[in-house]
Amino acid sequence: MNRKLFRVTSAALACMLITIIGSEARAEDLAPGTTISVENLDSIKLKTFEGKTIASMLSEKIEWRIRTSGMKITLAHSKEIPLDPTWIKASKDNIGRASLNPKTRQVDGWGAGEPFPEIKMEDPSAAEKLIWNWYYGQNAGDVSVDPYFTYLLVDGSKGIHSAQIAEYTRYSMKGRLSNGSKHIEGDGTVLGKQLLFFKEPKDIKGLGTFTVRHDSAAVDDVWAYIPAVRRVRRLSGGAWMDPIGGTDQLQDDLEAFHARPSWYKSYKLLGKRWILAVANGKQPLWNRKGATDAERYPVLDLNAKPFWNLNNDLYEPREVYVVEAETPPEHPYSKKILYMETKYPRIYYAEAYDRKGEFWKFMEFHSYPNKADDGYLEVRSTSGLIVDFKRYHATVFLVETPTWLTNPRGAKEEDVSLNVLQAAGR
């Protein structure tokens, strides 16, 4: 046979085989709406969705949850998240201006938005910079008022045993975007203030906290109001590591990571990968006036143990950074593993390990893009799940999104104060 003809024929055959294999792979691409569960996981792990295998988009702990504790994932096509132009500009303005001080482990030169919008994987400080992006640069508006959110306490064997309703307000003093180039309100020493108090049930009504978060290595100033004695108590400097009431969540677990980055010992960037997460989730996920639990909590799978899974939402492929965060020695955890969106600061999942290095808790947070009344484009949380696998107990966090206000007109610093907390508790 002519060698030239053989080479052409071989090349053509190879192209045909690639085309056939590619067509078969595309034919195996799962349809949106497919639900991954323990019943079908093994049969679809090697099938693809948006060109990626299901196996490659399941972390070890997520696959373990599917196999052992009833987690289900319903697939949806990924969508771009619109980011606010003022946030994008503020982030770009930090290029060449913001820097991570190796001696103080603080950020110098930050104005607003992400301090480090350009992260290089080979940068030895990449992981720490990503955490600072999360701490300073969340795309969530200057003021957030959540009149109603709920904590559901769930026993994995028996179901929901307590439903607590609270109000939360956050007022940013630095990194502000709604007042043009002036990103600071006040003298620049305070990063923001937070107010949280419970409305239901009656036995905890009025109980709450007022927090002042400094823009320094200093720990937060936190005051608690105790309605039973009508007194305010100042909490210790280690309150950021304490549990929130009777929940499975530490103060440090709010939105997966709530500490100032320099309070942690160190960070390691473990890599980039794709996962299935909720970034364009359903909402609202809580109907406060529902007559039954099924009506009140439509996101939960209440028909099967362990009753805490956020199964009735839509998961899509998202690219994430995987960061290992090592805690200080006095922390209940030894480390957290964080799964962070690559396009904007968002943590979808976190794993917490005890002081022996054994897996302890799993955290999951769902979000969606929202346009505030003033036109600001933000990313909002709709729900969260913190599972303590040692206790076989979980805390579910749900927000009444229709009443949530971002950058409300007339909002002022005085709305978030100790006086307001005391008045709410009486």
C-alpha cells in the first residue's frame, strides 16, 4: 500500500473515531432536571453534564453525603452572575494599590470591592489573598436589613424540633460603594456594625447581640441583651469562636467563614476544581405563613431522614478555589476546607475538622443574584446548612427574601446600635 495513502487513511480514520467518541460522550450528557441520588449515583458518575463528568464535580464529602445521608442534587445549566459595575470598578482600582503586609498580615491600601482581583495560583500568598477578598469584597451592598430569617434545629432521627425567627441588620462603615469615591463613613477605624435579635419563640424573644467589627487585628466588640434580666452583657474577645445559641453554628461559621483572616494561623491553596453548587437558586425558600412544615420549608426534603437536606433546589457547575484554613490553637476546629467561587467572593461549601483532625461538620450555602431597590446588583444567600455529624444534628438557615432590603433609603448608622438592641428586647 502507498505509504502516503495509508497516512491519509489513518488520519481520516482517527478523525472518524474522535467524532464517534465525541458524539457518544455528548449523547451521554445528562439533561437538566436530572436528580443525582444514592439510587443512581454509580450508574451516572461517569456521565457528563456541560462536558464534565459527575464524578469530577463531586467532592469526597458531597459524594459521601449522597451515599450515606440522603443528599440529592438536581442539575441545572450554569448561568453567569451579573456583578455590579461599581463593585467591578472598585475592585480594579485596588490593582497596584492594595497589598498584603507580611509582617502585620493585614491589607494595606484597600478602598472597596475585592482587594486582590487578580490572583495567580503560583503566588505563595494566593490563599490568604482569597480569604481577604471574601472578608472585604463580598458583593452584598452597604446595608442589609433582613427582617425575618429562621434557624431550624433538626435532629437527624426525629426531624425539626425548634424553629427560631430573628432579625439581622448589617451596616458597613468601610468599603462603601453607594457614595461615589468616598468609601468610608466615620473615622475609618470601624469596618461595620451588626445587629441580631430573636423574635420567636417566646422563651428567647428579645435575646440578641450588637457587634462592632474593627478594621484592625482587634477582636470584635460584642454586647448581648438578656431580656429576662433586662441587662446588657459584654462578651469576651473569643466570642467569634463560640456557638450561636443552641445551634450547630459558631459565630465563625456565619456564611462559612466569619473571622478576620489574620486571626487564623495560616492558609493553603489546594487547587482549582469544578463542583455542583447553588448559585442561581430558587427563592423564596421559606414561606413564614405556611400552614405545614412542607409549606413553610419547601427546600427541605422532609419525607426521609435526616430531614435537613436542601434537596429541592437547583445545582449547577461552578469553578472554585479550594482553600485550607488552619485555625488558632484555642479554636474548636483544627481547620476548615473552603470551596470558593473563582469569579467573585462566595463560599459554597465548607468542611470543619476537630482538633484530632477528624471530619466534624459540613456547611452548605445557597445563593442567587438580586437587583436591590437602588439598582445595586448583589449576591444574596437564600439558605444555609450546618451539619454536626458527631451529634447527627443540623441547623438550617432560611431567609424570607421578599422582605429583605439592601441599601434601603434613609438607612443610617444609628439604626444599628446598642440602644436599638435594647429597645427590640423590651
